[in-house]
Amino acid sequence: MSQRHQVTLFTDTVTGEITFGNWNFDHSSFESVVSPSSKGYTPDIESVEALTVTPDSKDTNVTVTYTKNPVEVQPTPKPAEPVDSNKPSPTEPTNIVTKQVNPTSATAKS
């Protein structure tokens, strides 16, 4: 935010020396300024405090740095596996029946 300050400036046309007259000002302070929002970014300074100035005040610069917000990565869904009709479903129990045959106990009829 810019405030209006008026300073009379004198330039010596022979020597080129510049001198300043009395400092006249409409306001002696700057209001606080809230850092503007920017979608997807966060400022490192939420607001800059109000500032009172005098003729002896030095120049003041405040830099607000915006950092990109982290992007939440959504997991990519796995494609459905093709169904093989020859394989049993993993959710269905598989029943395997085993029958043991003893070859020595077979009887022969004549």
C-alpha cells in the first residue's frame, strides 16, 4: 500500500548537488496488510504489521514468499484381473477328494 509523502527537492544547477527540504506527509503510518491468498500456495508471512514512519526512517522492504502446497496423490486403482473359468475363485473353498487305491488287495475271479 502506498502512502503519499511529499519532500521538496532542490538541485544546485552549477554543482549538481541535491538537497532536501522539510518532509511533509499526509500520513505518518502504513496500515497492516494481509497477504493475499493464492489457490494452491501458502504465504510465509500471513500479514505485514502496521508501520509508523518518520523523516529518519530507513527504506523498508518486506518480501512475502509463497510455497506451493503439497499435492495429495491418489493411488491408482489396480485393473481388475481377468477371470479364468478353469481356476477356482480365491474366495471359494476348493475341495479336493483323494482316493487311495491299494493294488495288492485286488482280488481276481476266475
